[in-house]
Amino acid sequence: MPRAVRFLPLVIALLGVLVLPRSAGAHPHSKPPPMSLDFTMLESSIAVQLLIEVALAEDWIGEAWYQPEDPNDPEAVGALTKALLARFKFTIDDAPVELKGTNVVTLASFSMAGEEEGAETLKLELEGKVAAPAQRMHLVWTDFSGIVWEDKIEFPVMVEADRVADSALLSPEEPVFSWRRRPPEFDWAQPIASVSAPPPPKWSVPVASLGLAAVGLLVLLGLGLRGAPMRTRALGAGACLALGAVLIPVGALRLETEPLWGEQTVLPSTAQAEKIFGTLHKNIYRAFADPGKEETEREREERIYRELATSVTPDLIDPLFVEILESLVLRNENGVVCHVEKVDRLEGAVAFPAEAWAQHFHVDWHWRVLGSITHWGHSHRRANVYRARYLVQHDGGSWRIASITVKEHRRIEEDADGELTRELILLEEGEGDEGPSPEDEFK
């Protein structure tokens, strides 16, 4: 089986909540808006992104308009920034914040299905400094001229903070958007760390009891009690053995020592194995989460690689990184923000190999991923339910996920009442491609 195909189920399992909407009928709009405004609240700054159709940008700027060729062209950035800032007012924690444009680039527009559609769009990026992480924002839009989206005068605004997105549609009837920071449900703060194997149990040698047993044997043989009758020797030996037996549960004079085979890795208990896998499983989701702080593209890539390396084997890192990052780029350009809110274990079973000193174990895992999708001023929840079989391998230093076969995948969408009831079976139990036998590859 080709290497890329072998990793596809793992990519699908991680992207279940991030998959772009494919049905235009499930969303009030099928075409991209003429403009959208997104805020991302970071630790010491605010990142703002304006997506605006070229025709609308020309209408805003008028005779001074020209097509930007250089993303850092100060005239193009300055003209579009000035036109934007003239159309809205906002405060952060009841204080004004100065926004400065950093660059402007030309993008293609994408439909709800993630397909290229519509007029060319400009992406203007701005940033502003804040003394502390923003807790509240109040925004008022003042000029809706030229903004028409499918026969309505409205456009979407979104605010993202701590991996939680809030959005609204602004219109002449409702030109105000007030935002307040909400805490995330998923415990993203838990650090990502490798999972070491439990150390082999130490041998506890009852020195006092063994010594008394040895003395009892010598007494029984007559050594030290030469000439004593057999009955006396037997009573003396019995007394030594009885006293030694009493000292064993007491733990007196014990010597802790390494096993004869040394510090070899031993298989964990069932409870330990479930805990090991649960940590590795959530680590993968955490690796792709926004850290909530400013970082360069290079820093982000290095962090994701580093965090993935703590939880999966080396041959899984590159496919995961490439596939998921490509989907996140498309998500960003299409105005979609997807977040994992919660990862719940539903069931789990561990299977150990027959070999006493094997370096791996299997996990049959049943779990649910709850997430939110925010797109063009609308938000809805989605749940993905999976069953999969994993191979967890010890590499001499720590445990890592080495293989996965997805057995079942169900996606549950919100219905008209906001309840997660509309179920779509994407992969029925037993349909998953087994691929090469993990036992053959990692025994």
C-alpha cells in the first residue's frame, strides 16, 4: 500500500471537525461575502484581517485606487487601511486601539464547498498593540455603502480568542457588535510531553526472613547444636522459620534491588496503557491548536513538529503536518474557523501481545470530538464519532502511536433547533482498510 494512503485514515480522524462544509443548503449563503472582518485576540496585540472584493475596494478608495503588486507596498496598504478605519469605530476594554496595516495581497474567492468562485479578493492585514489580553470589544460600523451580499446589505464580523470564535452579521439595522472573552472547554493548557514507560518493578528481598530461614536450616542440620536431640533441633528450626515468616509482611530488613534482567521496558498494566494512550491521543489535537500567542510561521512549524514528535513515530510526522496544514491554509482563506472544543473517550480496550517482553500493545478506541465551525457570520456545532484500532510502540525512550486503522466514522450536525441530531455515516464499522499488518511491521 502506498505510504500516503496508509496515513490517510489518521489524517481523516484528526480533520473530522475541520472539514469544510460541502453543502450550500446547510448555510444561509452559498457565495462569499463582498467583505468580512476578523479579529484575533493575542497576548499583547490584536490581529485584524479584512477580506474585500476588488470592486468594493475600488469603490471605497476611488480615483486613488490601483492594483497592488507588492504586498508591502506602503501606498496600497495605506490607502486601504485609511478607507477601512474611516468606516468603523471600536474599543478594546473601553479604550481605543490604533490599528496599522502591515500588508495586502490578492486572493481568489472560495464558495461554501471550498471551490474557487467569485471575484478576486484583497486581504488586508492590520495589527494593534494592547497592554493586556483583550477581554471585551465594542464595534460600530458606520458606512454600508456598496456592501450588498445576495440582495442584503450585511457582512460578517468574527472575533477569535483562546480558540473560541464568536461572530455576527452587521447591517444598517444592527451595526453594533459587542464581544466578551469566553474560556475554552478543552484543556489546551495541559502541557504536551512524552509518555515514558513505567519502570520495571524492583525486587524486594526480605533479608531478615531469609537469614532466619538459613539459621533454621543450620539448626535442623545440627550445626551449632552438636549433640542436641533431633526434637530440640526441629523446635529451634521451626522457631526461626516462624519468626522469619512473621517478618515478611512486616517488611523488616528488606533490600530493594533491580531485577536480574536489568532496566528493560515492561508492558504497562491495562489501566496504565489506557492512560498512556489517552495522553498521546489528546497530544495530537493539542499540537495543531493555536497556542494563543504570537509566533512566526517558522516558529509555528517547529513547534508542531516538536509536539508531534512526542506522540507519534517519525514516519507519521510529515504526512500529518503536510495534510493538516494544507487544510488549515484553505480554511483560513475561505473564512472558516474550526475549533475542537472537547475530546471525549466513549470506550476503550487494550490488547497485549503474547510475548512477555514485547515493546508494543494495541488499543481499540471509541471517542467523540465536539467542535464548532464559524463561517461568514454563522456558527454551528459538529460532533464526530470514531472507532479505530491503534498500535502503540515503545521506542526505547517513550511510548508513541505507530499505526491506526479507522473502523467507524459518524458525523453529527446541528438540526434546525440547534440540537446535534442529524447523523451522517461516513464509514460503517468494519469498512476500514486494514492495510499492512502492524504485527508484521513492528513485532
